[in-house]
Amino acid sequence: MSKILVVEDDSFLQGLEVGKLKKEGYDVITASTGKEALEKIKEDGIDLILLDLVLPNFDGFEVLKEIRENEKTKKTPVLVFSNLSEEKDIKKAEDLKANDFMVKSNFTIDELAQKIKAILG
Amino acid sequence: MSEELEKLKIENEELKKQNSVKSDLISISAHQLRTSLSALKWILKMFLDKDIGPITNEQESFINKAYISNERMIALVNDMLTLNHAEEIALSFKFEKVDLVKLVEEITFEFSGESSKKHIELIFLRPDADVLEISCDREMIRVVFQNLIENAMKYSNDGDKVILSMQQRNDNVEISVRDTGIGITDDEKSKIFEKFFRADNAKEKDPVGSGLGLFTSKNIVEHHKGKIWFDSNEKSGTTFYLSLPILKASDTI
């Protein structure tokens, strides 16, 4: 069973994401703040990280930077799932080696699950 | 005289500051709106997919209307952000030498997936003779082409062709995007570039759309000292024309 870390500060959206991913058979752990995300990435066996960018205390870019520096997660696929969409944000995420960038409101939760399935194979 | 100039400079700085506060505000609220819109979209979709259980046909038809209405709002927010971005960088357009033939080839390639999905043939007729490079903001001109191609495909019928062509006319490069779709009625021709305007037959064909695409395109083209216009007949289609001057970078700002 693949393990996914969902980083999302909006509890309502997080609930929908987690519900869907559990239904798809994934093991899901969550973080609601940047600080919490920095703790959770120390866990073993994370196969994919779904990462929001606008987060309390540490933002998603800082979390992403740490993900890439952390021994355990430096090669873990990171799917940025945010409501930011400006070129400078997309470029920044790319520079920090995010694997993909999706704008939340442009996808349904099913399409998100399909994307994750495609990455995890 | 120099005092006057100094005063103007200060005023100009102040205006720039105000404009930047305004665009930050738009940007923040648009991103906040997207959070709620996403939640609505996801939940309505779950109902429509019957993830939450069976619904009656009548319920389905209403939920579908709500979903489409929400999609319109999402499109509006997306366009608002594009427009905001365009206004923001209009103050500092980045002009560079651009090979338009190459740019249009790139864009038509990017649309190939979507056009085949919609069974529309997207064709770019390359110019016979060489076309000089123009000085423009590549990303902004890309937005214009994207809008025109998207519209042409959106308002075409299954199996139609959308044809782009390009040629140099004196000191301008002229590009046309031709479709054989629903066309624009005579009554509505004068409003087509207005902010938020959508023609009746356009709304009928595609309820999702904000009415900002052509408005934004016109703004961008005019910032390049270019022209945009169209020819259209109801039911037989529309051709949009774009003329961009071949200028030296120093002439444009």
C-alpha cells in the first residue's frame, strides 16, 4: 500500500482529499501547517507528497526545499496542489524540483486521484 | 521645469504603488475564492458521479446546473488573474525579438491534443515568404493567440477546421484565425471586445466563459501598437485578424 503525505491547511479540502485517497486504497498521513509538514517528512516510507503552498508558519516552498534536502524524501515525488498559479510561483516550484503543479480549482478530486495513480504507477 | 518634472516623477511613483496594492488585493482575493470554488466543484462532482449515493434525474439536472455555474466562476477567476497579471506587467512589458512563425507553430502544437479531442483540425498555413522578427512580449502575445484559438475551437462544430495564416504586409505582420463556427450576429458585433461581454449564441454553445478573453487580447495588442479586428457572418463563421508592427525595441516604450 503506497503511503501519501497530504499537506493542506484548509480542513474541509483536506477532509475531501483524504477521504478520496483512502477510498482509493492509499495509506494517508496529513499535515495542516508548514511546521507539521516538516515533522511528518521525517517518517519512513512516504511514496508521494501532495503539497499546498499557502500554509501557516512555513510556506510550501520552504517545505519543498526541506523535502529535497531531507535524506528520506529527497527523491519522493511531490505534487504541488495549490491555488497559486502565477508564472513566478510555478517556476519557483519547478526550480525546487516539484514533479508537477496543479491548480486546485481546475481539477476534480477524481482527476487528482488519477494523477497520483499515474505517478505511483 | 525641473521642479515640474520632479513632481511628475513622484506622482508617477505613487500611482505605481497604488496599482501594485490593487493588484495584490485582486491576486489574494482570487486565490482565496479558488479555495471555496474548489470545494464546491469537488462536492458537486461527487454528487454527479453518484459517489454519495443515487440521485434522481431532476436532482442531477439541478446539480449539473450548479456545477456549470461554478465552472463559470472558476473561469472568471482564472481570467481575472490573467488580466491582473497583464495589467501588472503592462507597466513593464518585456520586449524581445520574436520569430512569430515559430511561436505560432509552438502554440498550435500545444493545442493539438485539445483539437483532436474536439475533432477539430487546427491548421497553420505558413507564410510563403520570410516574415521579419517582431519586437513583442512573447508571453503576452502567446496569451492573445491562445485566446483566439481557444475561441475559434470553442465556437466551431464537430469536424470543422480552424485555419491560421500569416503574412508580412509592409511594416506589419498580419495573422488571421479563421473558423467556420457559429459566427457573431450583427447586433452584437460592436460589443465583442467589451469587458465581460458574451454573445448570446456563445453562451448557448458554451456556458463556461468570462467575457474577458477578447478584452484582454485587445489590450495586449494595443500595448504593442497593433490592431485586432474581425469579419463574421452568423452561422458561417468568424475570422479574427491581428496586425503587429515590426518595430525596433526602442520604439515601443
